[in-house]
Amino acid sequence: MRKYEDHCVGCPRELCIGKACPYLDVAIDYCDTCGEIAEYSVNGEDFCKKCIDKYLCDMFGEMILSEKAKLLKIDIHKEL
């Protein structure tokens, strides 16, 4: 989830550029799962490192063996 925050650095009044300041409305993405700062976006959802790891592990765990092998570009053969 994206939020806009005021990250004012406290410039002296005579140097403040007001609404033109790049620190006034800073876009920050937060993890949709836990609320930490998000670093990744997947299918419109934002994730932090910990939550994207769990998400990907869960997705990989739901795949059947042949799908996992194809995704990893591994040629597997059943033992004879």
C-alpha cells in the first residue's frame, strides 16, 4: 500500500521552498501483509522481504513436481 508522508528535513524558514520541496510528499510503499516498508510488488500487492519470501515459498509449494522442474529449467527423469 502506498502512502504519502511528510519527510521535512527542517530547512531554515528563509530557505524552505514549501510545496515545491521534494521531501513534502514522499511516496512510501508498505507491505500489504505486515505493514513494514515494502521492497517488492507482485500482482498489484506490495511485500517486504520477509513476506515475499513466504509468499514465493507458498506458491512454489503448491506446484506439482513437473511445474517446479520446468520453472527451474531442470530436466528430470523417473528412475527405471
